[in-house]
Amino acid sequence: MADFEGKVALVTGGGTGIGRATAIAFAREGASVVIGNRNSEAGEAVVKAIQDAGGQASFLRTDVSSEDDVKALIEHAVATYGRLDVAFNNAGIGGAAGPLADQSSDNYDKVMDINVKGVWMSMKYEIPEMLKSGGGAIVNNSSVGGLVGFAGVSIYSASKHAVMGLTKSAALEYSSHGVRINAVNPAVIRTPMAEGLAKLRKGEPDDFAAVHPIGRIGEPEEVAEAVLWLCSDKASFVTGTATCVDGGYTVQ
């Protein structure tokens, strides 16, 4: 796996699920990790886990729908560790489920502010810092819902399609300047979001196993490994891509 010794990695939504697994993986590979998360208790618990394992990590409470919070997070990373090399823009929500005509404007605004505006603002402040040190790598967390439609979560799916548009366009703008920008597109992963979706159907996350040709749902650590590869020098010729970590879901 990639060697991130001496590098600084930032993870939004790093307190649980895929973000937590990725923050821990970056630290395991030698990176100093900065975690942004709305839930302070969860974010600080990840920092403690990293530090207890001998790694370096720092936390700042961050709501990615707030530009002031996002700007402060990137400034915190640079003030604490001197630079920013890689970033995983992971923070996101599922929003309310139901038919499109039943959705509220409030739900639309909340999902778009976090899932789309949050990714845009994160890149807006991350990219200039990466350019100062000669380049870097960014991975945005989209979804298989950013590649195909999903009945019942139209706003969520639209937001993740928008993440793909931001990823591809930003990759075209900055790859020649040394900043590679890609996306990961997970299917159902064992996370609090999947647990919430399963509860709506009065079931468990593993009930979604059958929709994946591989025959099970994914684990957060499996997405983390893809993120680390995309951020590593081993992916030096990869930019603007949608990297599916989906157990074969999108090839059906």
C-alpha cells in the first residue's frame, strides 16, 4: 500500500463509517491526519484511536455546509502541520427518502448544501494550498447513485451526480498543475447511513447483500483502500475518474 510518510491528509466526515476508516488508514500509512466532523465526540474519538496507535491526528469541528467552517478546517490543517497534500471529501448525508413529488424544499437544500456545496467549498480551499507545495490529490465521495438513478432517493442521487460533475471539471482544470482529482463510488457499505436506510425498510444492512453480484455489502475499510490508492503515487496517471467500490452493482 501507499506510503504517506511526511504527508498531510484531510478527511471530512471523518468521525464514522468510510471517513473514519480512511482517516485511520492514512495514519497507518504515515500521514498526519486532520479530521473534520460535525459530531465532535466522534471526531475526537478517531483522533484518540490514531494517537493511541502511534499516529498523528488533529480534529476541528466542521459543518461542510458552512464556508467559514470549511475555510477554518483547511487553515487548521496548514497551521498544525505546515501543508496539505491529500484530501478525502467524504462528508455527506442521505436525506429523506420517498417519491420525488413528496420531497420538501428543506430536504433538497440540506442535501445539496452538504453533499454538493460542501464538496465544492472543500476543493475551493484545498486546491490553493496543494498548489503552494507543488500539487496533491483529492478524492470526492460520490456513490453508485452518482452514476445511476435510484427510486426513492432522487435528491440524494442528483447530489451525487453533481459530485461527479465537480470532480471531472476540477480534474480538467487542475491536473496539469499537479493536482489529481478523482471520485469513489461505493454501493451499500456497512455505515450508519446504510443502517438508517435499512431501518426504514425494517431490516438490517446485510439485507442489501443480494443487490450486489459479489453477494454481500461492502466494508468501510474496502473503500478506504481505494481512496488511499487514488491519493498515492501509484495512481499518478489517474484523474477525473469514477472508481466503483460496489461489488459489481453497476455492471449488472
